[in-house]
Amino acid sequence: MFIHDSGQRLYNRKVQRAFRAALEMAKIGNVHFNDLKHTLASYLRQ
């Protein structure tokens, strides 16, 4: 579950849509939201 700065709950579907829209605007392909989690875990481990 994600929480917005205002304290309201963000639903997973809204986060997915925003992420997909950002990827399209940046013209980035073949990236999934879960990839970010793996990258963060790798950086934290280092």
C-alpha cells in the first residue's frame, strides 16, 4: 500500500498507471515497477 504526502491512500492501479505514463513520456521500454525494487535492494546491499 502506498500513502500520498497528504496522508491519503494511493491504490496500486493508480501507481501503475502513473508509472506507465512516466515511462511513455521518457520513451523508456521494457521496464517494470518491480525492477526498481531489485535495483534498490542491490544498492542498499552495497
